[in-house]
Amino acid sequence: MKGRKTYGGNGGLSSLITMLLGLALIVGALIMLVPVLLDYKKSDDTYKKLNQDFIAIAESGSMDESEGAEKTEENPNWWFEDVSVDLDELKEINPDVIGWIRFDHIEVISYPILYSGDNETYLRTDIYGNESNSGCIFLEGGNNPDFNDSHTIIYGHNMKNNGMFGRLKDYNKEGFYEDNQYFTIYANGIAYRYRIFAYHDVPETDAVYTIGFGPDSEFLNFINDIRRRSYLACDEKVSQSDKVVTLSTCSTEGNRFVIHAVRVDAGNYKQSNTE
């Protein structure tokens, strides 16, 4: 009588070990991922509450991405007449708060701007001084904190959950710019209105991070170089006497994605939600 073939043996044991190792790797990855996700949620909750507590928008000025640009036609000055930002109260939480940046239709980009005089303090620290992967939106340490330099730089992380400046990468999507050309910075009772005129990827050591310009030909050459490298062809005129803000976030390894905007208007906003 012929013996019956058997399968398994050492091969089955090897398969079991491989499966267990695979499961161990998955569990290990999940264990490492959980703190990151919790950190993201904590950051999101923190800034959502700050928006609720310190920003008030009248109904006529309240917009979201689904409404597009139509509502701006009802009151073109809604960005300062219908918006109040209580920076004085916010400074009691952290005196390094110098302003608030808010995009018209990208609701998730609405954050306080902090200034410490360096580019390290708020890289991995939240507004309360706690360690955070998201950090804060913060001003270049070499800039003056009044937003009146010829060239001002503001930094924010490119978070995987689209937090902080994570949504800026959407400007590379076709049609996104058309509905998202403007943002406003609120500081010390003045709302500064900006229109985006250029964006592109740059090395992290690029000359685009130069500050200290005066309203002169050197600054105009800088602006012209920005336009030359931009992915966007914009008709907005920018002169050497204008105020330009650059928003910078991470891109691919060793590179940054930068958005350049020029100040096009300014108006006095309400500084308290109770006024």
C-alpha cells in the first residue's frame, strides 16, 4: 500500500512564522501611528476652538468652499466689515500672537500667526507651549512683526490631514486658484487684503527666502524672478513699492512650496467679538 502524501511540515511552520511577523509589523506600525493621529486631532481641536472663541463672522460674510466667490459680490468689503478678531484676548494666552491669517473659502486655513524672533520656537510647539507635530503658523524671525516689510515670510507645516498649510498644495490642481485668490491678515485693528499672484516649488535654501528689501530696483528684480518661475500667469501688477507676503510649506524632500501674494487693500476690522 502506497503511503499518503503529506503537506505542511516545516513549510507550514515557516508560513505561520511569516504570517505572525507580518501581523507584528502591522501592529507595530499601528502603535506608532496612533500617537501621530492623536496629535493631529489635538491640534485640529485646539485651532477649531480658537476659531470659535476669537473669530466672529457676520452672516453676510460667512462663506465656505461650496459657496464659491458669489457672496463677495453682496458686500465686497465683508472681509473687514463682517469679521472681528479678538487678538487682545488671544495675546493673554500667548503674547507672541501678532495676527491672524484667514483664507476666504479654504476654511481650514484660519490660524493665529506667532512671532518669536526665530524660526525654531514654533516649529514643533503649539500656541499653549506644548509639544506638537503641527506647531504653529509663524512669522520669519528676521521680519518686523507689523507686516509692513517689503517682503514678509510666513511658515506653516504641510500636514497630511490638510491642517496648517496642508491645503496650499491644492493650488497645483486645475481650477483651484480661480476660487481661492485672496486671503486676509488681521493685525492690530487693520485687515490687510492680499491677492495671490505666483506660486512654485523651490529648494529650501532658495533666494526666495531673502528679506530686508527696500522699495527699490533690487526688490523689483526679486518680484520679476518670482513671476518668471511661477506656475501661474497672473495679471496682478506688483511694483517695487508694494508689500509682498510669501507663504511657505514643505513639498518634496529638500524642497518647499511657496505662494506669493501682494497687498491690494486694507480696512479697519472689529477687534472684539462683543463690539
